[in-house]
Amino acid sequence: MKAVFPYEYTPVSEAICVRADSRAGPARFRVQFPSALDTPILRNTTVLGDYVLPGKDGEKRPLVIILHGMGNSSMLPCRLIANSLAKKGIAALTLYQVIHKDRIPASIKSKFPRLSEDEWFESYQVSVTDARQALDWAATRPELCQERIAILGISFGGFIASIAMGLDRRVSAGVFIESAGNSEKITRDSLLLRHQYKSSPVEYKKNQRNYAEYLKEVATKGFENVAPEKNSYWTDPKTFSSRVKDRPVMMLNSWMDELIPRSAVVDLWQAYDRPALHWFPSTHATIWMWYPLIGRKITSFLQTNLS
């Protein structure tokens, strides 16, 4: 049975890119374009982004699309990463996701992050489409090299970046920070989420077998043509791994992450055919204490794979 594919959208052409400041160094812009999705719950209308453009006029720069995690504080590491990339001549577009305070509807903000399944599903739909619209926007920019575009996501943004890369061949490389795959395993093994998991060990094994069979069918028929047993399959990076693993990927994770369990990180890493994986002695939040090292690893990986 053919699935009702949730990530289809009609491209929107109009966009605004306005210079945000006149400071020395890389040029900084605020980007804005209408969302291609107006979902029933989130009522999303406008996508916002910060665009950092290094170099001289006439140069073709590579681009990295950066996606933040939950909470507005996760924009800080995004800005650090964008600045590190600019020093290496790489442009960056950091999107304000639909879960950011500047975009999230008041009705959702009041209960975030305790959202219903439908609300979370729409959050994924909108966020993945935002990332692909950013690729549409990049295609209109003469200063960007269309063959050298990467995507980078942190936590929730890492899940979104993984899915977007699986859907869109315009992404040449991916960096996924504190992300994982196999959503049921994440919930069951996470220190913070395991209290929500209600299935018995027998049910868990059955569910894992069903998901494995689904992934086999997806690998042969394509995820657009297979109806998932659960909507959570559509929001799981592992579902899209067969179309990611043929491109360069780097994963960075916390060894003591209380939210993202190591078992689920390894699960996605194996699905990606074991790309570069770096572990840090940190929790989910304290990984950024290692930013000098993280920044060097990110810029080195992207310089190599966007050259």
C-alpha cells in the first residue's frame, strides 16, 4: 500500500534577505520566506534565518544549513559554529525552527515540550520542510556553490537534518550532534524518557522486528511507497538512513547523555555504515564545554567534504 507521504510540499519562490549589520568581518543578513506548509495545529506562516556570508564579492562559497535543538539557548552554539565556519570561508544559514520562541504559537508554547503525538508530528513536518525550503532559497543565491551544501543539526535539529538529508540529494554532507535513531529504543533506554515507556519486553521485541521489516521494505521500494505502521517511523532518522549513508556523515555525541542513549546512537551509526563518530565525556547540555575541539572537528570535516 502506498503511503500518504508527509514531506511533500510546493516550493515557494519569494524570499527576503536583508543586511542585519554593517560590522567589519563577514556580512550578516536576516532571511525570511513564507512557509510552504500551513498545518492545522501549528499554523506556521513564516520561516526566519540568520545568514552569515564570508569572503569577497564574486566568490562562490559553500553553505552549511544549521538547525538548532529545543530551547532558545541552543541558538548560542549555532552562532559559534557559524562564526567558526565563516573564518574558513564557509557561509552558514541558521534557521529559527518552529519550536523557537519567535515562531512557536502561544497555544503550543504554554505546554512545550509536553506535546501530543500530532503536535510533535507536525513539528517534524514543518521543520523538515523548512530545511528543504532553505535549499530552495540557496539555489537562488549567485554567491553560493550549489554543489557544496551541507546540513548540520543539534539534538532535535539533528533528527531534522538527518531526515532532510535523506529526502534531498542537494545535501552533500551532514553533521549530526547529539542525535540518534530508532525512536522506540531512544524512549526505552533514555534516562529521562524511560518512565514514559509502557511496553513489555515481549512487545518491545515484536515492535523492533516490525520496524526492521519496514526498513527492509523501505530499502527496496522507497519510503514514499511504504505505509508505516506508526507515524513515529516518519520522524525517525533511521527510516531515511539508506539514502544518507552514501554521503559523508559525522556524528558527535555525549558519552553520559541522559536524553539520547548510547544504544540508539550506535543503532543509527551502524545504519549509516559506521561513519566518523566522536564521543565526548559530557551530558546532553555540557557537550558545549568542549566547543574548541568540536568546532575544529566540524570545520575540518566540512572543509574536506565541501572542497
